[in-house]
Amino acid sequence: MVAFGFVEGTLNFVAGRLAERIGRKKVLLYGWLSAIPIPVMVLLAPSWGWIVAATVLLGVNQGLCWSMTQTAKMDITPTDERGLTMGLNEFSGYVGVAGAGIVTGYLAIGFGPRMGLFLFGTVVIGLAIVLTLIAIRETHGWAKVESARHASGAATGPKARLPRNISDNPTTRDVFTLMSWRDLGYGIGALAFGIIANVTGVVTSGFWFVAIAMFLSGSLVMLWGEETHPSLNPQGE
């Protein structure tokens, strides 16, 4: 889990900038290509090290592919429907995960755990690569058009409100520092969860902390936040 989380988190960050340079479709394809060895590694693994290595590749796959499913959808979705689109993306993704769990469970019963995962993984990866090559369209052009509209002042509705000392065209370093320590919500939440769970010896305590923190942050947003949805606040700047 540590290997998967570290690699996926790193590739989530890299995928965004890479997609701006080479396009969403290529990043998606690279993500699925990186997954090709995984079923074979699981099937033939002589030691736990092979499973960890396969998990690292799974992190690469998820970091690149999941990021692109979200990015590409945002490219082609009107600004007033992006919340719905993100919800549908998460819904369909985790329904797929649940379905995959059921299918792999039956395959493991019928063919054994390793062969079941090998069969399922091979089919899914092969199908994904084929669909990426023949059915997926590059969506970066939509994002460029929207960006140009904002740059020209022709765009209507709210504009992105970046913190101080962040330019209108933030660099990779700007984004990294913003999401690491300049926006402390992420860092404090993760750190506090770990500390509380470690001190109390009960992981449930960490989840209670997250629940309370989410309630408090939601209350702050409700009281002092500004609506950014174009239809609900069309004049917001």
C-alpha cells in the first residue's frame, strides 16, 4: 500500500503537467502500457518482492490513467456541469472497482487466485489499450480554447482565484508548493490523522478526527465561502 500510494501520488502530479505537453490521450495510453507486465508478474511471482514491484506498476497505471479520465472529462464539460461530471466519474469508477472485485472473486474460485487475476488483468488491459487507440479522442484542444477565451477576457462567469504570490500561469513549482505546504489543509489533515491514530492506538480515532474536521471545514465554507458555480453566481469574479 505504501509503494502504491507513493507512486500513484507522484504520478498524479506528473500526469497533469505531462498532459499539457503531449496531450491527454498519450498519457492515458502510457498508463495502460505500463500495466502490461502486471498480470504476468502476479502469475509468476516467486517472491513477495515481485508483488511489490507489480504494485508499483499499478501505481503508475492508476496515477496516469485515473488523472486523465478526470482531466479529459473536465476539458469537454461545460463549466456549470463539472460538479456533476466529477460525481459521475467517481461513481462509475468505484462501481467498476466493485464489479471487478466480484468478477475476480469468481475467477479466483474457478481458476485459482493467480490465474484468476492474470485472466482478468490481461483482458482489461488489452481492451483498454485497444479502446484508447481507436475510440478515445484527444481533448486538449477544448482546454486550449477555454484558456484562450479566459486570456482574451471573453469568458463569462467566475475566474480562478489563486492565493497571493501565485501568477495567472503557475509553474510546476508554484502548484507543488501550493498543494504541499502553502495550502496546509492537505498536509495537516494527513499528518494529524497519522498522529492521532498512533497516539491512541486506534485507527478509528483518526477517522473521527477526519469526520469532525470535514464538518468544521464545511461549516466555514457555508458561512464564509463564495459560490463559484456559473449559473448560481454568474457575476462572480
